[in-house]
Amino acid sequence: MGEHTNPWANLKGKNIPSNVELDHVIYQYARPGCHVLDIGCGTGKVSIPLASQGFLVKGVDINAEALMMATCSSGSQKCPQVPLFVQADATHLPFSDSTFDLVIMQAFLTTVTSKDDRTRIIREACRVLKPQAHLYLADFGQTWHSKIYRERYINDLPVTREEGSILAYDRETGEIAYIAHHFTEKELVFLLVGNGFEIEFFKRDGFVTRNGNLVNGFVVVGGKV
Amino acid sequence: MGEHTNPWANLKGKNIPSNVELDHVIYQYARPGCHVLDIGCGTGKVSIPLASQGFLVKGVDINAEALMMATCSSGSQKCPQVPLFVQADATHLPFSDSTFDLVIMQAFLTTVTSKDDRTRIIREACRVLKPQAHLYLADFGQTWHSKIYRERYINDLPVTREEGSILAYDRETGEIAYIAHHFTEKELVFLLVGNGFEIEFFKRDGFVTRNGNLVNGFVVVGGKV
């Protein structure tokens, strides 16, 4: 998942989608003052509002341009705590064990095409969380009832090589920009319970994609076992 | 699926579970006066209220005792139309092609353990529906986030031989009473779109089982293509 192979490292910052809103359940697991890590923070759409509420936020992303935009945005706001944005690979986080009270992955795992990397990322999140602390995860669900997605899952399979994944195209060039994975409930649950978490909250939700399509979504809170 | 092999044929009528409520979306697809078939009607919990609203209802079930209870219940109520209850196998319905305006399967497919029978049943429903008429289907979804169901899916697999199926026990004798299948969205969608329907409505819902457990559910309306 180095910079050379990861399409997210070199995507234009403004083209990084981030349409999924934080679910309010997060405030049952985190209080202002607590230490939050936002993995795949992009341009800071989650980190900055949380910092403005008094959370101590660190945001990591692989995309340097997005991090620069995030830093600029947060500088222009009057946050009681300015979030710290760091370029990092989610499979190898530059933080000590048991550092954070809450890790957030907001529509981030969808961008990770390797199953092994997904496992590594969840284990890394577990490692940097304090004992009994929480992982908040919101992501896309496979949406078979939609004819549009059903056809994309099937038609894109020869390229994505994973059921439930789709190709996303660059709007300007028309070229493949990245692969997005939509999860099944089973996939997401075993990813967590197999890598250090138990499920404490699980909600089937509906999200809107960057194109305005309605898609199944999950909001999950895992507790570090 | 003859009487000798189908556990539902000889189950005590009062032990037939029916906890799932009709979703109001059904009234967008059916008006009083229209001809409704309730497949797997059990003791009439769906058929009787619909008849009391003026629908022309036929209910079929494999269980004779349940049908007798249904007939008694409907006789004791003042329905403008009395539903007609008929013992039949859903894979071979005793009705002509293009008879009904609406077919209902309310937590019925969950009881059908054979994939081939599920296909036959959906095709039969399609056959007895008028052109462009609708199938309303509500059923249980695989609920992997629940530790209880996750363990049942895994532990019961050697007996059920189908992922997402569970064993249900007789409360008095403790013996296996039947197998219940919980569907994935993909399974349910392809069962319909592969057998004469297109998806016109799809809702991810939550149901309560006979034991009071919360479980994922789907409410689906298919239009006869």
C-alpha cells in the first residue's frame, strides 16, 4: 500500500469524496477532551468539527494534498483545539500502543481493496486504542436491491476481483480513479470480532454517495476486547 | 415438500410463529376490493385483518390445524368479506394463471429450507399474479452483528447445511421443530429478479422473533415483469 500503488495517495485533494455524516451515537462513546484518531481523514470534514467541539483530534491520511487542505481549513476556524494532521499509512500508524480513546473510520475502509490490509488496519486501530476504548466505523453496504449497483458489482468484477466492489471514475478524464468496496454485514462483523473488537453498536443505515445515489450503510461501534 | 417431510404440515397450529407486522407500504400496491393471496397464512393473522378491510383474501398453508383455527377466527369476526382458507403446497398452487392482484409472503420463505422450492414458490406466485401485479414479501435477514445469531448460524450449520439458517426448538419437548432461514439481501433480490419480478420497493427493517430477539428484516415489493 505504498504511495506508488495506492491511488488515494495522488488523488487531487478536492476529489476525495466525503459525504457520510457522523452518527450521533458517537457521543455516547466519546466526550470532549478525549483523544480521537480520525483514520482516512481526507480534507478534515470529520476532524475539524470534532476539534471545534473540544476533542483532541489527530487525523491521518495517505494523501498529502488533502492534509494540507485540512490544515488550512482548521487554521481558518477558531477551534479550541487545532487538530493535528499527519501523513501516514493506516496499516502502520506512527503512534504508541494505547494512545487513543476513540478511533474513527468514516467511509475509509471502502477505499482499501486488499483484505489483508483491512485486517492490518483494524489491528493497528486496536493497538493504538486504550483498553476498552472504541472504534467507530461507518461504511457502505452492498446494495443488491439497486439495479444500478447490482449491475456495477457484476460488470466490474473482472477488474475489482471482489464481490461488492465497484469502479469509480475520474469525472474529468473518465479514467478509473479508484475501486470502492461495499461490505456485507458478515464481512464487517468478522473483520472486527476477528481482530480485537466486540460489537457494541450496530445500525443499518442509508448513505448518499458522491453521485447522489442512495446506498446501504452501516454504523458500527466496536469495543476493544 | 410432501406432508411426510415438511415439519410445518404437522406442527401444532398454536405453535406457528407469526410476529411480523404488515408494512404500510402494502396499501400503495393494493386497494380494498382487490384479490389477495396470502401464502403461508398460518392462523390467519394477516388474512383476517385484510379481509376485514374489504380485500378479497385467499389464504393457503400446508398446516390443516392452523387453517381450521384461521377459519374459526374469521367466522367470529364481522368481516365484510370472509377469507377463504385452503390447504395447499406453495410450490403447486391450486389457482389459475393471472388470478390475483397481490400475493403476500409474510415471514413465510424463512420456513422453506430447499433452494429449489424457494425458486418454485416464487415462480408459482408469479404465475398466479395478473400482469404487472405485485408480490409483497417480508422476511428475516442474516443478523451477523448479533452474537446470539452469529453463533447459531455457525453452530447449526452441520445440521441446516445452509449459511444463515438456524434450528428452532419445540418449547415443550426441546426437540428440533423446524429450520428457519435468514436471508442476505443478495439472496432475496436474485430470488425475485431471477424468477419473474423486478424490485419496486426495498426496505431494510428490524423484526422481533417469537422469542423476543431483534433480528434484521427486509420488506420487498416485486412487480411482475
